[in-house]
Amino acid sequence: MKKYFKSAMFASLLVVALSFTSCEKEYDPIIETSDEETMTANSAAASLMTNVVSNDGSYDNIVDGSSCFDIRFPYNVSVNGLDVTINSKDDLRLIEEIFDALDEDNDILDIIFPVTITLADYSEITIENLAQLREHAEKCIEGGGDDDIECIDVIYPVTFFTYDREAQQTGSVEVGSDKEMRRFFAGLDMEDIISLQFPVMFEMYDGTKVTVNNIEELRAAIERAKEACDEDDDDDYNDDDFTKERLDNLLAECPWLVKEVKRENQNSSDQYENYLMTFSEDGSVIVKDREGNMLQGEWMTRVSDYRVLLKLEFEFLVDFSLEWFVYDIDGDRIKLYAGDGDKIILKTTCGEEPEVCDAAFIEETLSTCRWIVANTDGLNLNDLQIDFSNSNLHVYSPNGEIQDEGNWSIDGEVLVFNDLSMTLANYIGEWTVIECRVDRFKIKRGDEYLIIEKDCD
């Protein structure tokens, strides 16, 4: 996928044809040429130039799944049930935003046929249904192995000269776009002799300019550019462009909450949700679980085949210990995967105001919704719900029956339970709040712990 837009077409094919036919020998200046400045239409240099100016169809892979062609604007698609009109490349971002709105993997996109596709040589074909589209897509070579060279672009305009068999100049053609140049080459016979008006300038994928002064320099510049960048010829629309350095800085900037974990197609999100991962620049990473336990490991990143990978190593967190492909950095989330059945989603804590665990915060938070006893040390209270509203304390069973009643108060960071006589009678007394969030509290009395989580349903 090109990382910048090509120059707009300066003239139609008709103008190119007229320019070619109107340049008779007697009106053209005599151009002194040498073997270094001319080439035949079937030469290696001409073939490389043709590949540079081929139509790049990878930018809309999120729609058609093929890098060999693109779909001509405008057209309509249905994305997860929403109708979207695609008028330009910018509109393709709407599809990605709809897909990324939910983390589930059951995204559905339907193209509203018929559509017109544009091939590498800029010829167009009308496609009536999905079967025809897939038939053309199966002919493509994906993964950057096709002939299209996308890491270097021609800076226009460029002038070509044509010659007869006696090396006498017969005409000149000025082209102003990739499409014009591709069609100029298509109109030549294999043995036709042509030359370029040097110097010719190219722009690399990173914005640097390259000037060539003869055919050999031109060939060498294009050869060097063939493997200089990731052409992004794949169907992974989430492969947003970011560098290893950006990922390193982002990971170490703030702690990250674990939001989803899947290993070997087993969803372990409930087990690890809201584990906090803190990455340090020295390559260490600390994971804090919901009970406050610390687990230390190591992390490193590397680049392979233009992809950024994150390697995590822990002694006990086996579900995390893997080399993960970073396939999306979107806003406040990082998504990792290591195969169809392995995925981790992390959410940054950057920009979040730290919660002040004072009496006002605790009282206001506990008074909202009911709370489930999510974990205790050795005691199973998982089926109970607690209502803290109005300083009263009501304990409910799963079927809604009251199991206990009492009251509670807060003094600084100390939560006090009073007047309990049944299910929670053993928990009368003072509990120190050692962890508090809007959806979760951890309290301690001596060696005993209670963890309660909000349940607003």
C-alpha cells in the first residue's frame, strides 16, 4: 500500500496520443543518444518502470481482499448491517472504525454489486457478483510477491523520445501520471527504441528524493527500492503503520489493563480481566493481579517481515508467554495475536484520573448498584449480592431473598460493618480498604480479605 498519493493525471490519453502523432521529425530537436540513455520496450529497465507505475490495488483490501485490483468509486457496502457509501479512500476508514467498535471477530461486510474493478494495467471490468470477484482475486499473488513495485514513485512530468530502427528520433511524449505512462508502454512494440529526458526524479516511500541521469542509474534505483518497504499486500486491514520505536514508547508510557485473553481458542478473559501490566524501558514487565499479587516477567520487541512483534516471558503466566504479532494500535488499545486462537487486548490507563480512595469516594461508589462478593480467602460467598445504599446493608441470595441485614459506615479508609447476625455475622468489625476503583474494592482485616465487584445489572 503506497504511503502517499500519486500525482493526479495531467492529461487524458487522447492528449497523449495527439502529442505523440504531432511530433514529426522535422520539428523535433535532434537528441544525441547513447546506449546509456536508450532502451527497448522489452528491456529490464522498461519492465521495471512498468511495474513502478502499475495500479496498486492494495489500499482497499478491507473490501475486496485483493491487491491486484481496486474497486472504482463510488460504490456501496453493508458493514455489520450498516449501509456505507464509499466515495474515496478516506471513506474506507469508516469500515475499519465499524469493525473496531467491537472486539468480537464476527465482522461482516457485503459489497453491493455490480461494481467495476480496475486492474494493474488500468483496464476495467464490471463484476456482477461475489463469485466473479473471488475468481479474479484468486489470480493475485499476495504478500508483496507480485510485480507491482510500490516503494518508489515517479515524479511527473516525464518526457519520452521514440526512435526508428536507424536510431532516428520519431517523436516525443510527455506523461503526467502512472496511468499515462503504463498506457504509453502498452502501446509500444517489444523492439521499439525509446529514451527518457534525463534527469528523472523519483520519490521513495519515506519521502526522500532520488535523481537518476541515465538508464543504468534508473534500473539500479528501482532495484534497490523493490524490497525497501512493506507493500502491505495482505488482507489485514488492522496492520496500521507503526514502528517498533513507537510501540516501545507506547508500552512504557503508562500501565495497561488486560481486557481480553484467548489462548488455543479458549476464552480466559474472566480470569485475567483488569490485570495491570507495567512495562519498563529496561525490558522488565510487572503484572498485578486483582488480589494485588505481583508477577514479574520480561518483554522485547522486534521487526520481522515488516511486522512488529512483542515477546512476553513469564514463569507462571503461561497464557501470556508467547511472541505476539501487534496487529492494531487504535486509540487507547493494543491488540495482539499469535494465530486464529490466540489473542490479547490491552487498554491503556493514560489520561485516566487516579481514583482518590477517600471516605467520600468509597461512600458514593458503594451506594451505587449492588455488589457481588467476587473472591474471599477460602470462603465461598460468590452467590451473594450486597446492597450498601443509604448506609444500610442488605445481603441477597441469588433468588432475591434477604440473607442478612445490618449497617455500615466509613471512617477515612476504614469500612465498618455493624449489626450483622446471619450470613455475614463473622464479618462485623473494621476493614481497611487497600484497593478501590469505581467497579471493585479489596478490603482487609488482619489476614482476611474480601473482594467485591459492582453489579449494576
